[in-house]
Amino acid sequence: MTATFVFYAIIGILVLNFIFDKWLDYLNFQHFTDEIPNELEDVYDEEQYLKSQNYKKVTYHFSLLISLISFLVILGFLFFDGFAFVDNFTRKFTTNETLVSLLFFGILSIGSIILTTPISYYKTFVIEEKFGFNKTTKKLFFIDKIKGIILSTIIGGLILFIIILFYNYFGHHFWIYALALITLFSVLMNMFYSTLIVPLFNKQTPLEDGELKEALKAFVQKAGFKLDQLFVIDGSKRSTKANAYFSGFGPKKRVVLYDTLINDLETEEIVAVLAHEVGHYKRKHIIYNFFIGTILTAITLYLLSIFINSELLAQALGVAIPNFHIGMVAFGLLYTPISEITGLLNNIISRKFEYQADNYANNFGLGKSLISGLKKLSKNNLSNLTPHSWYVFIHYSHPTLLQRFKNLN
């Protein structure tokens, strides 16, 4: 096996993966104009359905263009030794391998920010604005971007720095220590994300006393679920889209409802949404997902430890002497098919968990309210009610609205 063979193997993997993804997207695109199933005919009227079709078509064509540009940028980097160029450029500033790696990923991150910010801006202020979703201001948009960059630089840079130190000191066995670090970070994020990270971007306030709070408290008591923290997040300052999420362990667990969710749904429907989230906790899905994620991370890091010091991989990217950052990039490109498979398995498990959480809510007689709420959310989000079955199988982490309707009935 030669470096040339590895280079074209990487190209082949990227090309096949791109073609497969775009083929799936096209199959899904062909179903945008299908008739709405009878079970969901009350979601849209004719005008709203036409609007949802237009939204799906616009987002499809925009996504196709952006993915094509991203694909060509990666191919250009590979064919013109872009990664080797960045590697050589960083070495003009320092000979310390740890700093070289940090500078290397820092430059790639800056390049990514330069490319993706205009894309994000267009999507927010042109596409989302056109269809009535956007509520953010240009000032808030750029403040969010700056905060996100600072946060990812501090947290991501620190984690990367520690992993590089593990690699320098422990060699092939660095993956064990990296796994321990990432696992610890995941636990801390799960416990403190809502209290440390979210307040940097959104305001969270305790749910006000009233009919909704009393109904939610009555449900958690009936379910035998201890929950002292019910919060409302001001999602409406950025988008009309609604959501709710559950985070934390033990006394740190909390349910957060978007204010848009409270505005869009009736009290009984919000109780059903809470019941669904409690179902995830009762069925131990949070813990299962944590262990599944840890196992997949362990496998990935172990494989990385085998290939990261490969001369063939380094030479395939135009670098004569292997190093940490080039090894990570080459491995990441080769790992694409495996990540697709693990993503598929994760989605299969996630859909199963969603059914179980729906069934939990249904056991309390909240199935009809849950479906009613989901229909309203689908309508307000202009959701696709007729996705292609293969696209669902590969990409959906949740069952479709029709599948959830049939399951609950």
C-alpha cells in the first residue's frame, strides 16, 4: 500500500459519501409534493401546505449548494496539499509540536468561520426571514457568533491542548486518558449546561405560578417524579420555532420549556410534552445514551491511536513526517463511512427511545394531547409530513409525525 493509494482511497470515500447523501436528499425532495396522509390532513390547509412545500424546496436547494461548495473546498485542500500548506505555515511561528497543532486547528477554525458565517447570515435573514421564522436582530446574530467563537476557543482549545499533552506523554495509550477527559466533560456538561452555558445566550426564568405550573406539578406528582426546576427560556427572541428539553442528573435535573412552546400549545398539550420528557428519564434513556456515546467515543479514540502516527496517512496529505494534527485530519476523513454507520445506529436507537417516551405519556392518557401538540409544532415549523422512508431511516433521530400518530393509536 502506498501514500498515493491512501490519498485516492480518501478521495473515493468522500466522493461516494457525497453522492450517496445527495441521492438520499434528492429522493426526499421528490416527495415534497406528495398528498398529506389522511391521518394528518388537519395539520395544514391548502395555503399553509403550499407554503411548507416552498420552504422545503428553498432549504433543499440552499443546502445542496452549500454542501457542494463544502465538498469542493475539501477536495481542493486535498488535491492542492492545503493541509500540508497550513502545517508548514504554522511552523514558521514555532517549533513546539503542541503549539503547532493548536495553531493548525486554530487556522482551520478561522477558515471555517469565514466560510460559514455568510451562509448562516443568509439562512437566518433571507430564508428564515422570508418564511416568518426569524426573530433575531443583526446585532444579536453577531453577538451570538462572537460568544460562540470565544466559548468554543476556550473549551475546545483547552480540551485539545490536554489531549495533545496526553499524546506527547503516553504515546499510543493516550486514547485511554482522552476518553476519561471527554467522559468527565460530558458528565459536567449534562449537569451544568443549563446553568453555565445557556445563560450566556438566553434568559431562563422559573415558570410562573398559574394553571400551567399547577398542571405540570400535578403530573410529576402523579408520575412519582421529583422535579423542582421548571424553567422558561426566551427562545422567541431568535425564532418562532418551539422546543423543550430535559437536562441534568439527580438534584441538578431540570425541564426547560421554550416560551414559543407555551404560546403555541394548550396546557394539556404541554403536560403531554413534559410527560414525554419524563418518559425519557424514567426509561433511563439519558443514561443509555451516555453509555452508548462513551462506547462509541472509546472505539473512535482507540482507532485514532492506531492510525494517528501513520506515515502513509501523513504522506497522503503531503506531509513527510507524521504528527498529531495531520493524523487527526487524515483519520477523520477515512473514518467517514464508520461515522455514517454509527450515526445510523444512533438514529435507530433514538427512534426507539422516542416511541418509548411517547408510550409513557400515552399510559397517562396523554396520547391524544401529545399528537395534537406535535401537529401544531409541525404546522408552525412547516415540517415535512411526507419524507422518503430511506431518508427517514438514515437521517431521522425521531420517528415521523405519521409514525408517532400510528404508534399512539
